Amino acid sequence: MSKDEFIYLYSLYQNIDGSVDALLRGIYDLGISHAYTVIEGYVESSLKSLERIIKLMINYNFPLPKIEPFLKFSIEENRGWGDKFDGTNLSKILQPGN
């Protein structure tokens, strides 16, 4: 991470409200929910975490992301963790020029 990227993200996080904090916490919790394990099939606890995130987004009027760009990825890749890829084109923050 460059110094400019750090300063940008630092300033971005300094003024977030509770809704963004709750959403980021939910995403983080989902991301670590199966750390150090092999993910086999669709795990119910992950789906429940995802459901909580979706409900938070709806309650706080955050737009839900389009699912189509993600349909090409499979739970079967790399023991449930997915293959490495460059996600820049999927990010609204990391798009060139932002």
C-alpha cells in the first residue's frame, strides 16, 4: 500500500458512521468465519452471516451489488477459498481514476 493510499483510507475511516462500521464488521466476520479450514459445499453459518449483511444493507439503504460479475466464481475452487484473481475491476474504490 502506498503512502497516498494509506492516507486516503485513513481519512475515509475516520468519519464513518455506525451503519458503515456494522457493515464492515459483518464483512470481516464472514471473511474470517472459516479461517484455517477447508470449506466444503455451502456452509450454513456463512449463509447466515451473508443474510445478516444483506439485511444490514437493506436496513441502511445501501445498494446491493450486482451478482452477475461473481457468478463465474465457484465454491469448488481451491478447497472453497477460490482461485487468485485481480479484483480491481469488481471494486468501485479500486477502479483506475478514483
